[in-house]
Amino acid sequence: MQRFCYHARGIDHIETGDPCQDAFLFARCGRYIVFGGSDGAGSRKHSERGSRLAVASSVLYVASHLTADMTASEVEDVIRASFSVAYHAVAELARRNGEHPRELDATLCVGVWDGIRLSWGNAGDSGIVAVLATGAYVQVTHQQHDASGGMLPLRFGPDTWEFGTVAEPVAAALIATDGLFECLCPPLMANVDQPVYVPLARELMHRTETNPGAWRASAVYLRELVRNDPRFHTVDDATLLMVFDPERPPATLDDEYYAEPDWEALRQAAAERARAAWERATRHVRHAGSEAWTLGGASADESCAEVSS
């Protein structure tokens, strides 16, 4: 099994001189690879401290508590316990520093892969994409946001954390922090049968380089791909972690499966959904003329006619 990592400070932080607020860690434990990423909240004063401590606490806990004969549910229990360890570690650091834990807010996303089975835990808006042994690409996690679109960090506790195991054998998996994750699972594709941008994901994840020299060259190519390809454009700090086995790559499907999405049709569908949502949200305004109230000196009928025109 092999691993790949891309980790870079975002343009905004380069311009302001702020540190990269992402953190990551890989660990080996027998037949398992444990990998985790954490994205510090940009609006928080010391979120880089929270991200580093959260991912280190979780990944190291998992790596030290796995055994070879564990079932999927037992692995999930270990990941779940590691999130509690990370949660309390970050809270304790905030207490020692005399600051509110929100100043260390960060996401936490952790995977455990044995070359076949992928178990995971997630808190926040980082995420996991996997390619199955069958060749199908799947979005494993969804981004966690509140009703106003704000990210739900690790600090929000167990009721918001999510855990699971992919039901089918996994040939490769990656964790991407906010910014990169939306490049692989674009919001425009969130409501279609295939939410993963397959051509881009395949370019990253279909790895067959068993020769060390060939893999070193491919790793250079992949870093340049994430850094410079406009399909990966983001101004955020960027972290992408990937695990794969070049000796057991995913199956190859029909060419149609890897076709570029119809972006114009996706944009039109998104615009139609937005229009329908606006119609539903403002329906009560357009029909308020039945009441005998006035707005700004105009009758209700006149005001609502202006709104609906």
C-alpha cells in the first residue's frame, strides 16, 4: 500500500503572513493505514493549534488501539473514541491557554484502510472520496454545515460527528480539506446520481505505478496537478491525502463513465432549483394582498404586485 500527500498554505494566508491552518498525519498499524486531516477554521485566532492537536490525538489513538482481527463496527468504535480524545485534548489546550475552545475550532476527518475495507469518521466540511474495486467512484462523506452555511467543527460534539464503513471493497481513498473537496465533489453535482467529478478523481486515484521510480515521477506530476490545474483552484489552505495499492488498482469501466459532465445543463438545473426555492419562500408575500395592511404608504396589493413583477 502506498500513500500520497499534498499540503500547501492558501493564497490568502500567504498574503497576510498567517500560518497554514491545515494539519495531517499518516500512521501504520500492522495491515492498516490510518490517515487523517484537519482544517482549522479561518475565522478563529489559533485554529492551527486546534487542527494539529486534533488530528495528532485522533490518528495516534486509532493506530495504538487497532488489532488485526477487528470487525468493521469495532474499528468504527475506535475511531469514535479517538474523536472524543481529540475533543477533550483541544478543550484542555484552550483551558491551559485561558481562551475559549472556539478559538481552536477545526474539522477532523479520519480513515482506516487495510487495502480492502475503509472505515471513517468525520466532523466538519472536509471529506472522503473513494474508488471501489469495481471501478465506481463514490462520495463517502458529506460536508457538515448548519442552516446558515457555517461549518460544524469538532467542538460541536458527538451529536454532530459521523462514522461509517464503506460497504464494498475499496481500491483507493482520499481525504480532502474544504476547497479541494468541492473540486472533487462540486456543489453543482450534489443533486445528481454521481456527485463525484469522475474525470478529475480518476486522474488522481487510478494509480498503477509499481516501480519506485515511476511512482516518484507520478507523485511529482500529481503535486503539480493539484497546485496548478484550474480544476483544483482554491484560495484556501489545501490538504489532500491519498492511500492506494498500485498492485490492485480499480477496474476500468466504459469510456462513458469517465466523460466530462454537462456543466451547462448542471448550471441550468441549479438555477431552476434556486428559482423554485425562491418561489416557495416568497409565495406568502405575493398572496398577502388578502390582508388589509399597508407597506410604506402603499396598499398591500400594490406592494405585493411590485415584489412579484
